[in-house]
Amino acid sequence: MNRSGRGKNRRNSAAPQGKGKASASRQPSQSNQSGHSNQSMPSTSSMKSGRPSTRQSGKETRQNGASASLSGVRSKGRARESAAPIEGLPVSKNEETIIDIIGMNHDGEGVGRANGYTLFVQGALPGETVRVRVMKTKKQYGYAKLLEIVKASPDRVSAPCPIYDQCGGCQIQHMSYAGQLAWKRQLVIDNLQRIGKLNVLVEDETQVSESEQSPFDERIEEQTNESNLMRLRLEGVMNEKDTEHAIRVLPTMGMDEPWRYRNKAQVPIGAAEGGLVGGFYAKGSHRIIDMDTCLIQHEHNDEVVAKVKELGSHLGISAYNEETGRGLLRHVVVKKAFRTGEMMLVLVTNGRDIPHVDEWIGSIREAIPQVASICQNVNKKQTNVIFGDETRVLWGRDVIYDYIGDVQFAISPRSFYQVNPVQTEVLYGKTVEYAGLSGKETVIDAYCGIGTISLFLAQHADQVYGVEIVPEAIEDARSNALLNEMRNVKFEVGASEDVIPRWKEQGIEADVIVVDPPRKGCDPRLLDTILEMKPERVVYVSCNPSTLARDLRVLEDGGYRTVEVTPVDMFPHTVHVESVAMLVRED
């Protein structure tokens, strides 16, 4: 999961303003979308078998020995075109062909084969037959543009967002929500098998991945779990010991209402003839496309952004220009507390002085009474980083308050707070469940961020210790502990792999260790520290299935057994997925 100050925390993957690939077609008859995206090559996952892909938000994946599944090849290959055509390929650039889509990679691209040659097709879904034009070829794979859907998947739907093809904030709105949840589950399974070389018990979905590297044979048909396991043993895929220790991957925990779930908007501001515009960057550029509504943002966030643009245009406020470094308004950041209803507006400006600031503030307060805080952040640097170092309150409080479960949090302009509070409670609830707390345990929360998971755990444990490398995050964690009058939790600044051994020297022994690392996964030294400390349980919260699989392999080799993994859909309609894994120490 995300946390303040870390690479993972800064990922707001579904943000509409984020630069991203153009998304898929909305109609099953025909579509014209770009042929590829700038991500690393993943595994293919069968649509009908079930599971995700990730924080992310085009996130980097550490590539070591375990994850060498062509991951780096693809991103490097895309940086430059081959000077000459590659000889001996079954397809050539600009050739049109009809292919069957057998899976979908972690970027949401359909995966098909033309005479055995792999093609990635943006907008195509597993189970579809499509006509494509080959746009780019590499030795082992290429990219094609979707021209026509000859046979549509039953999971294809019309994307409700009118700017879906342009934005790129959502990648899979053209897939039914049930299909998304199933695909995300299967992505987790594929990574556990392919990267972690772990045995996975397929219970709820018996059709397996199309990935050539999957340890399950694609000949296995639907049958009961008992007979399925017996057949696996007979075919030599899994032996008796393997099945006893197979990991159970539960169905993805989705949302009842997978729209309007985001509590934060970060919108870049630009200028047009009619005044200020704000929305998202056009694909492959920093040209801002104006947007009135985003279907995954809370409606009130849209309203505040629209009012700021309207009032700013009326008052003659200038927009920041990246090329010249001139102009005032850079970004509009809006935060919405779902439980309390409070809102915060942050104006990110290229200078301290705001013309007509009192009139602007008064009009915003009158139009949107839920706004409890209006702040200004000053960023004079020529950078694409949103926030600068100086933040001041223009009106109201310096924080707004919200709850996750029974825990209250103070949210400041720059503090991290999960963008999907509904699913955050689901994720943390599963984390507490896997920790198996009775009230007597000592728990260590590595990568604790602002203490969100730590405070959840502290309600059920005797003592919780949280460690985080970002000082500002620890300040927020301590403030939130005081806010909730929790005295059985202690926070310390530093790297987990340095602080935890020091705690051990002080006599602190953990019964449970919870890790919630950024997308790159756990630091190898932290994994070594966990193995040395030997807690009874480890709970791993992950936003990247590939690094989750890699790290679980290390822990399993060190004496732990992964019992169960639950995918959680924190970002519906995007390719990102969170997972919670429970590991127990084997004596």
C-alpha cells in the first residue's frame, strides 16, 4: 500500500491527470487506439481464470534473478526503434492480420499470437478475435493496433467515461467489473507461480492461465477441487507434499459501487482562450486536456476544481507555463473526507502573491460550504513535482479529519492518506485478520508511513512498533496516535533493516511483523532481519504482485510458509491491485 514519502505513496494510479497510454475501445464492433504502452512485459493471464495486475501507475519493478520474465527487455526496447526490419518474423510492420487474444498483460494489453509470434494489442480482451495492424516488431514480440473486433468477449462493455480513450487514468473500463476482479486474481496467481515458483491451490477458478510458464497444464478442465488436486498429482504437476503446502488465493475483494471512490484529486492547470483549463495531460505530452468530471473521483472534488477554474478565469488568474516558467496557478489539489464530509483545497502556485485572494476564497466558501480548509503551496521550481516546500493556510484549519474504521486521522495538505477509504478499511481488516491477534502480541509494522496500519493493529495488540524512513510521516503517525489516545504504539524514524535489529538488541521480540513496502518490494536486508527475528507470523501487504512473489520466495526459503493471499481492488477500472499475504513460521 501507499505511504507518505515513499515512491509507492506518490502513486495515485487512477488520477485522471496522470500521463498514460490511450485506453481501449468502448465498442465491440470497432476501435482505433494506440498500439502499445510504455510498460515492462508481463505474464499473460486468462480472462476467465481470474486475478489482477498492478500501485500502481506504471511502477517500477525491481528485476533480479527471480523476475527475469522479459520484464526489462520490453521497456528498453521501446526506447528506440530498430533501424532495420528484423528478418524471419512471421509478421511485418504495417501488416494486417486476424488473431485470437489468449490473455492480458499487467498493462491491460491483450496478448495474441500470429503464427506463434506474440503481439500486444491495446484495447483487446481475452477470448476475443480481432483484426490488427502490426505497428512495431521486436525479436520475440511486437505491438499491434486494434482495427476491428471480429468476435467480442462477453466481458466487453462500453466504457461510460466520455474521455476514456484520451485520458489513460483508467486502463480497463472496457472490461466488466466482474471480469476485472477475476483477471486481477489471476495476475496474482501467475506472478506467484512464475516469479516466486510457488505452488498455488486453484479453488474458485479452475481454468488456468494461458501463460506458457504456468506450472498448471492448460488441459485441466473444470472439476471439483478434490478431483482437480488428484489429477495434478497424477499428471506430475504437483506431488502430495506440494498440495499440502499450496497457497490459497482468494477471489479479489471488490467494491459494491466501483465508481466515485477517490478522495483526492490533483489537477494540472493550463490556459486556453476561454480562461483556465484543468484535467489531464494528453497522451505523450504535457498538453492539458480540460475535463469537467472524472467518474472515479468523488463528485465534490469535481465541483471544487470546476469552481476554482471558473473563479480563477473570472479574476484573471494566470496559469503556470512549464516552458517559460511563468504564470501563477500550477495545480489544484482537493481532498475529501468521506466519513466527516470535510474538504480541503490546496492551490499550488508559482509564487506567494495571489491576486484577489480574498474574493477568490469568499466565493469558494459560498459555493462549496463543505470546504473546511483552503491552503496555498508555493512551488517556484521548474519541475514536474507537484508540491513545493512552503505551505500556508489561507482560510480555515490546517487539517481536515476523517476515519478509517474507528481510527481518526488528521489530513494535512501534504500528508499521505489512502485515496480509496472504503477499500482501505477492507484491506486493513484483512491485515488484522491475518495477524491473528489476541491482544497479547507484540507487533512490528515495517514501512509504517503515517501509522494507518499500526493504529489499526494497536486496537488488537498489546504493543505495536512502527518504523518509517520518512521523518514527516513519523511526525504524522505520532500525531494520529495522540489523536486516538493510543499509548501502546511507538514510532521511530529510520530504515526498518537498521531499526528492527536495534529493537531486538533492546529485548523487543515481535510475535508478528507486518510489511507494507513500496512497489519495489522489501529491502533484502529487511527480509534477512525478519528471518533472523523469527516472528510466528508475517503479514505482507503488497501493491505489486511481482515483487510480492519474489519476496515470498525468499521468506519461504527461510522457513516460512505462505498460507493464503487475498487480492483487494483498491483502484477499480485500472490495472493496479493490492494483495495481503499471510505467512506462518514452520518449526
